[in-house]
Amino acid sequence: MKDKKENFKIKICELEKKYGFKGMLHFTDYSNLKSIFKEKSLFSRGYCNNNKMNFKDVADKDVINH
């Protein structure tokens, strides 16, 4: 796990230097915040669906299907 975190930090630094990356944006429905804070993590839509996690999906269906 430590190696994954270190590799992630290295990639972020590379993106910052190369593209001026300042961080990711995440948009969610207010009702999802409680579980995000509880889990201390964001999960993909697929992960949530596969693990029967309850969440309000606010993504545009046309964008997802494209």
C-alpha cells in the first residue's frame, strides 16, 4: 500500500510540473457527503453498484453513455 501511495504522489508531482495541475474536482449530491466522510474515500460508480452501496448518482446519463 505504501508503494501505491508513493507512486501516486510521484505522478501528481509530474502532472503539476508538466501541466500546472492543481488538483481534482469532484461534484456530488449533498446527500452523498455523509458516506464520503465516513469512508474517507471516493469510490467509482462501478464499485458502488457492484458492492450495493447506496448513493445518489447525479452524473449526466448522456455523458456516461458516450
